[in-house]
Amino acid sequence: MVEAEPTTPWAQHILLYAAFFLMGAEMYLVAPMLPGIADSLHASVAASATIVTAYVLVYAIAGPPFGIIADRYPRRWSILLGCIVFLLGNLACAAAGTLALLVAARGLTGLGAAIAAPAIWAYLAERTPAHQRGRVISTGASVYSLGQVLGVPLGAALASLTSWRWPFLAVGVLMVATSAVLYKRLDHLPVTGTARGFSALLAPWSQPRISLGLIATLLLQAARLGAYTFIGVLFAQRFGFSLTTLGLVGLLVGAGSLIGSLSTGAVLDRLHKHNVSGVWVSVVAAAAFAPCAALALSTGHLILALAALFLWCVFGGSFYSSQQAYLSSADPTQRASVVAWNNSMMNAGIAIGTTLLGTLAVGGAAFAGVTCALGIAAALVSAALLVLLRKDRQPA
């Protein structure tokens, strides 16, 4: 009698995707509202921008320690705790009367995302059969990206009709509903981790098959998102784009990222069926990203620049999904810890790339060259990981 393959619990996954969508939407929610926030709280726009830093910084620092907790205790509790902290942070943002309180509330929101997200990625990987894991992880990455794309215009529209407080309130209320259903529907999964303390925090870095993947993430995101920080300035200077036109470019970027993430899932599952490592996708995506970024940053031809930017985002989204899929399964005993480190490396890469490229003339040869070099370095590190994995699979 042939044993039936395990099925994917899509109903539960959709609930987790809803949480991801809200987290993605909230991450860049403040960008168009900064002037209104600054005026309302009697602060400068520059000072108000610290609410963005608070979120990213807390997320990057808190992720790995809470990843250990997600591996040591049932994942559903980390997911639920993170969602509750996240929604409380958003409600606090909506009620904040001073900039200091708003910064603290945004930090609380980042803490909630740092607690929940690694546990969600690990839960998705564990509750999905290996032959569908690529599709499930890539869909999660796509939904998160979709939240980032739609969150800005939807939040801006709601804020223009009401005030900047209402988008935060809306996200908080929606997360209340999502958390309530998750509490009812999430399964208890057995604990996978055993290590505790500082040794557990650094344990992923002791395995080259994990550390190389984390380094590749840092390098590619430094190029991909570090350079993207300056795309608005570059296109405004080179092509005279207005704020409205740049908003349309943002939709193009979002579409590219979604296409890259969604298409990667099917590719990863097909590679798994043929017993081929999905890290190949990371190598190809990083290598293809480099010339696309170089062209987008250097050409004076508008159509070429937009096409190259679109492909830059397609390959960037593909790389992100591939990395999440690989690292969420690289070591089943510390899934959440590894994914938490991957998210921290992504945020660290953004900070490093933005800082490094910020010292160069936007759109200059050095700017494009450094971005391209970071992408090539990510491809080389991913290729080194492939070689290591191939050696590990060879019989002794």
C-alpha cells in the first residue's frame, strides 16, 4: 500500500501570511506620513525619521535572541506573543502624544515583528512537506513584499482622509483579529532546540553551511536595498521625475519583487524533485542582479533604466525567497534562530549599503561599481556554499 504524501495546511498558512502582510505594510508605513507626523508633534522631519530607525534597529538586534526562544519553546507562543506586542506597538503609535513616545512605540512594534517573524518562517517550514516548501516560503516572502508595496499608498490614502494616527490604528485592529484566529487555529509543534544562552546565540555561525548563507544575504541586501535607497534621488536628478512619478516607479519595483518571489517557489520545488540544491537560485539571482543594477544606475536612457530596475527587483526578490527557503531548512534544530539571523543580516546589509553608498556620488561610476561588486561578491559566496554542500553530500 502506497503511503500518501503529507498535505500542506494552507488554511493555517493563509493566517500566517495575513500576519506577514500586516508586518510588511507597517514597516514602510511612515514614509509618506513623515511631514504630517513632524508637524503634528512639533518636530523636524529629520528628527521624526528616527521612528524608522527605531523599528529597524530593534528588529535587527532582538531577532536572534528571540529566535533561540522560538526554538526552545512551542513556536505558536512566539508567534502569538510577537503578534500581540506588534499590535500593542501600533496602538501605542496611534495614541503617542510626543515624538519620544512615538519612537518608543515604533521600537515596540519592531520588537513584536522580531519575536514573531522567525517563528512564523520556522513554522511554515516544519508544517510543509519538503516537495512544496519552496512554494510556501516564497509565497510568504511575496505576501510580505506585497504588504510593503501596498502599505505605503493605502496608509497615505487613509492618512490624507483622516490623520497619520489612523493607519497605525487600522494595522493594530487588523492584527487583533488575526491574532485571535491564530490562537484558535495554530497547532502545537514539538520543540526542536536544546542549546541555551550565549552559545546558542552564536551557534548558527559555527556552521559554514549557514554562515556562508548569512554572509551572502548581507552582501546582496547591501547592494539591492542599499542602492535602492537612492533611486528616488537618482531618477529625479537624471530624468526629472516628480514625486507622483516616483510613486509609479515604486509600483514597478513592487511588481518585480513579487514576480521574482512567486516564480522562485516553483523553481525551488522542481529543483528539490530532481535532488538539486536550491542555493543554485541564489547564485544565479545574485550574478544576474549585478549587471542589472549597474545598468539601472549608470544609463541615461529612461526605458533601459526602468527595465534594468525591474529586473534588478525580480532577481532581488528571487534571491530573498531562495535564501529564506534554504536557511529555514539548513538545520531543523535551530530553524528560528537561523532565520532570525538572516533577517538581522538583511537589516545590517541595508545599513551598511546605505552608509557606504552614501559616501559616493549618486549615479557616478563608483556608485554603480560598488553596487555591482557587492552583488558579485554575494554570488561568489553563494557559489562557495554550493561547493561546500556538494562536498558534504559525497560519501566519505
